[in-house]
Amino acid sequence: MSLLQVKNLVVEFPSRHGTLRALDGISFDIAPGEILGVVGESGAGKSLTGASIIGLLEPPGRIASGSITLQGERIDHLSNDQMRHIRGRKIGAIFQDPLTSLNPLYTVGRQIMETIQAHLPVSHEEAKQRAIRLLQDTGIPAAAERIEHYPHQFSGGMRQRVVIALALAAEPQLIVADEPTTALDVSIQAQIIGLLKSICKERGAAVMLITHDMGVIAETCDRVAVMYAGRIAEIGPVHQVINQPSHPYTSGLMASIPDMSSDRERLNQIDGAMPRLNAIPPGCAFNPRCPQVFDRCRQERPELMPARATQAACWRVEGGAA
Amino acid sequence: MNAHKRAQPLVVAHDLAKTFDVSAPWLNRVLEGKPRQLLHAVDGVSFEIQRGQTLALVGESGCGKSTVARLLVGLYEPTRGGLTFDQQDAHAAFKSPDAKAMRKRIQMIFQDPYASLNPRWTVEAIIGEPLQEHGMISNAAELQARVAELLQSVGLSALDMPKYPHQFSGGQRQRISIARALATAPEFLVCDEPTSALDVSVQAQVLNIMKDLQRERGLTYLFISHNLAVVRHVSDQVGVMYLGRLVELADKHSLFSNPQHPYTRMLLDAIPKMHDTGQARTPVQGEVPNPLNPPSGCSFHPRCPLVTERCKTERPAWRELKGIKIACHLAA
């Protein structure tokens, strides 16, 4: 049974000029212990998908239809109070900027212990021991002393380790990590990704890793979902999506990334830009930029369908042709 | 342009250094006995760029690459060392009465196209300002014609002139920045992380335009980035910076195929690889130290896997080695 199941999720933002549909029928699931990557350009809806799952959708944004099921229980219509018991205990969250995720007025130890005691029936002393162990596990040297330190006394990479420890504190089965390494330098980024991967594997926690960095996805994930204009364009095992993409958007995206192993004079570019929410074209949202567009793409919207090794929302792959 | 001129590098930075005074205010220093504190943001950087070539500077945040960019365009005055542009002392020229003549030849593109364009100006005003400032046009009709031409050269349309920056996407805005930088027909463009704020598909558009413009106009670039894959794509030469100093400077091919400095190797190892999935990369040790209190000797020694006693005490000299330049005791 899958751990998390998202079905036909629609997120809308009512505005003066009509309702904007930011997520339009997102469906995927995550198996226990699996790492699912979610990749796409800014505005594709990857962070909104994450926010919907952890119940932190900013009003006026709301889930208009569809369902989110965690371990067989629907969590998309829970009240804030009910959701608070799930956040932290069942779903941990890691955000981009470690400085804003931590309270600058409390020591990191107090913050981790608070999370542990809020969700697990343990004594103060036991919580402290757990906090120290968590910091050790996330690779913070001299954890027993560091637990008394405030966030500003940690460097950027160390802070993100603290945030990971905090997300794991109540032993959740799912971690939603939204651009966890984007604010970090490349050398630190490698350390944090390695840590996230190993620590979640050890504890059997599944991860939904949201990032725009295809390299990070390639190194970390089991499966990947490529998002475009509020929909999933392609989803499948990470090797297949990268090496033999079926959706023209995925191929274009892959070809536009400067690669360390090729010597092309020009990068492959996708002309144009992703449409704004109020101007999503009819049919396939990618059709104005698609090099393989044909009539049907402009009229009918493709749903995800089996392609060679993945699932792609593209009329070209219908019937496994492409 | 005569043959003699072509052989001379267009840009020569010689021992450039910039120190910032980050001491506590005078009263606190007196009352609390705090010492003066100097931050050596750039500490003796030397390089040359040939006309029509691209030098890329890479390094992690805080290594001083943006300070170098600001020194090159004259936004900062160097504490030590100097910059020769086309055989003239650039910083003397920036201070002379006809500073404009020098400024016209060196322009800059900034990282964030959302912050570097005035939101209350039309595209025509944004791109037209340098033309008017440098007296390059005589009437409104000529201004419009030039702006239209510049917009077309970066793949936008003359119809975009009356629009405001918010009507454009990030990639289009960065193209407007490029058109503005090109307005004075400069020879040298300093680009500080020009594509870091952009999505990859849009980044490819901007990088392609920059390469096309370089080919058409013989532009010389200093390209600053922390993304080594982008650097490998655009540059001819690459300089790697660490805590205010260059640690390795080499042509692109030898730097990427045969990196000599342990820090360069570490950076290359840290790049996530797209096509050999599932492979763990060499773990990277430690973090960048506080630049206010850099380590003794070679500033990379606390993170270096090959560290020796000598590295901890003696700062390695900047020397030439088999066609590349490097600052490391162990390279041979």
C-alpha cells in the first residue's frame, strides 16, 4: 500500500479577475521509504503541491477538489488543529532557508525537544537524549554542547542539518523537503543531500524532494515527477525520465541543462516561457512551445498515459507509439 | 585595430585587493576595547583577459568574486593593485574628468533582473538612458531607432518599448538588462551571476544570446558564477577563488579535465551528475571559514585532504606551472 496518495488535486486561488487554477488535477503516490523528486520551473506548482500535503496552503489558496490520503486516511479536509498533530508526527517539513525555519530566540536543543515532547510521550531527560542523538546523526560535531547554542551560532550548512534533525524529531514516515539545498553552496549542498538520503533510508522515511535542480534529483531520487503549468507532464523512474524522456517538455528541459560531459556550442533552448495562470492555453499547456505540436494538442488536454518507460501527458505517446 | 593592439590583453588585473573596515563604531572600540577589524574581501588577484575572450570566476559565496566584479567596473576603488584596460590605468581614468569615456567601454550585468531594472520606467527609458547620458543620440527619433535595434539584438521586439518591467518574465528582463548594458557599445562586459536567478530553460536562452553577441561584436566577458556546468559552457579561461584569492587559473579544458588544486577538485566532485545516477560522490569536508578570521598559511588547509605541515604555516605563492597558474605547495 502506498504511504501517500494524491488524487486529482486541484488548488485554486480566487481573485478579483476570476479564479486561478494553480494546480490542475495532480495525481501521484509515494511508497514507504521511497524518494520522489518533484522538478519544474518556477511557477509550475511544485511548492504548492508540497504545501497542500503538509496543510500549509496560504489563503486565499484552497483545495478545490481531489484528495490527499496518508496511510489510508484523508488529510486534505482536516482542521488546523487536527493537522497540527499530523505535521511533525507523520509528515516532517524542510524548507529552503534554514535561518527562517528556526526560532532565533530559542536554543536548537529546546526547539528539537519541544517537537519531540509535543508528539511523543517521553520525559524531559529522554527528549534531551534523543535531541543529542538526532544532532549526532545529522553530523553535527560535539552535539551535547551544540544543543545549548542558538541558531545564529551555526553556519548555513550546520543550520540545515539542525532543520533536518527537527523534521525527523517525531519520527515521521514522510518528509516534504522544499528546495532544501538551494540556499547553500555547492560543496555544502553535496553534504546535505547525502545526509538527507542516508538518514531517511536508515529510518525508512519516505521523502518528497522538491527542487529545480535536475542533478540533485538524478543523484537522490527513485522516481521523479516533472511539473509544468500546474500539471504533471511526466512521471516515472528517475533513470528513464532523464535518459529517455517521452514528453517533449522533459526532453527540452534535459537538453537545456549545461552538461559537464558534452561540448555543445549552443545549448538547446525551449523558446518562450511558461504561461501565466490566467493565460493557460487550451489543450496541452505546453503546445505553444512544443516542437512536435499537432492539431489535437491545441484542442484536447492529454492526461498521463503510459509511455515507453514512464507515464507522460502527451498525445504523441498515446498507445505507446512514441 | 592593428596587430600590435590585438596581442595585448584587453583587461589586466594586477594584484587587485579590496579591504573593508568592518570594525565596531569608534565609541564601542574605546569603551569595550574592541580591536579594529578588517575584512580582506579580495586579497591580491591577478589575471589577464584577451580581447573577445571570456574569463569565468567561480567560488562559493563570500569568496570575493562579486567584489572583483565591482572593482573591474569602478564601483569600488582598489585598496591595492590596479586594473589596466586597453593599456590605460582604468581607476585613474574613472577619476579623471572624462571618466565617461572609460565607463562607456565597460558595462555590467547584474544577477537579479527583478532588482536591477527601475519598475517605474518603460523599457524605452531604461535602455535609452545610457544613450542619452553618453550623448550618443541627437533626437527622439534616433533614440527610438537605436532602442528598437538593441531590443531586436537580444531577441525582443520594438513593440516592447512602451512596456514596463513587470510585464516581462525573468528571462526577458535579463535580456532587457543585456540590451541596456550593450547600449553604449562597450568592449568589456562584467556579468555577475547573470543566469543564477533564472530557470534552466530560460538560462539556456540567455546564455545562447550572450554567446551570439560575443561572436558578432567581439565582446570580452568576465563571467561570475557558482555553477561550474554553466562556466564550462561559456568560458575560455576559468579562475577558481577561495577566501579572496585565486587558487587556480587555467584554460577551460585543462581545468575541467585535469584540475590541479585540491579545492578545484573538490568543487568538481561536488557537482551533482545527471547521467550516472545512484552514484555517491566524494564526500566534501567542512565549510568555508569565516573570512574575518581566515586560517593561517594556505586558507584552504583545514578542508584539504592533502594537507601538510607546511600548508598550515606558509602561504603558497601564486606561480606558473605547466601553462596554468596555481597557489598550492603540493602541485608539481
